[in-house]
Amino acid sequence: MMKVRPGIILTRVCDQSLLVASYEARAYCPYVKLLNETGEIIWRCLIEEKDIPDIVKEVKNTFDIPSDIDVEGLITDYIEQLHMSGYVLYKEEIES
């Protein structure tokens, strides 16, 4: 299970989606991260605490993706990047 780090805000500035770390989150991640359209969809799913299969379904329903693309792998990699940057926490980190 993944969870958005408390204090991260999704906002739009000049038609761009940004993650902004508020004061409580700044010690753990960069202050600002630019998201593309796919990243915003994934982030919104994480806010709703959807699991990977549901996020994959949401992305596939939004975009015309060829069947030979490993959507689940790409989404998992992207979420891992968000985790490594400090924007996302895994269940084990939440419980400790």
C-alpha cells in the first residue's frame, strides 16, 4: 500500500500540474515537482489510495496505449521514483 506524504499539495500554475511540499514535508522531498498529464492521474489515484491495478485501469481508460506496453511496470517505476524523492510513503513507513 502506498500513501501520499502528508503536506504535499497538488496545484496548477500556468496550466502546469505541480506537487508542492508544504512546511511539514519540505524536510523529506523537493519543494516542487512538475507533473505531466499521466503523472497527475497517477497522483490523484494515490490520493484516493487506489492500488496498482486500479491505477493501471485509470491510465488505460484515459490514454490509447498499445497492448505491448508494460503499463503496470511503468507505473510501478514512476511510483518508486516518487517514493525515492520522498513524495510517497509505503505501508511499512506509515506504520513505523
